[in-house]
Amino acid sequence: MFDHKKYQVPHDTLVKKRSVLIAGHSTSISLEEAFWRELKLISKARNVSLNKIITEIDKSRTGNLSSSIRVFVLAQLKLNL
């Protein structure tokens, strides 16, 4: 069931560019607000930095980093169902 109170469409669909460090190099990632929020929650739950999680995603990706982050977040949310 979709919880409309948790998500604020269209705000959550807005793409925002953020700078992150991946293996000591600065890069920018464009991601919807909803994915940034969930990624931050995953980071907090694991007690690791966002940069560390993004670096790990970057190491294992085969395509676009933003897409890989979305798939990672989706997979983590599915594990919690």
C-alpha cells in the first residue's frame, strides 16, 4: 500500500544534483528527493557515511551511477518488506 503521507509528490520527484566524494574524488549525482531521503536513511541505519555507501555502489556498478543508486535503494526497501 502506498503511504501518501510519507511521500510528497511532486516534491519527491524533483531531481536534485549533489556533490559527493567517491574514493577521494568529487563528483556530482542527480537523484530524485525520494531516493536521496531513502539513501540517507539506509546510511544512518547502517551507521556508515553516504559517501561510503555511494563508493561501494560505484565499485559494483556496470552502468550509470544514479541508476545504480536507485536500484540499490529499491533492493534495500524490498528486503524490508
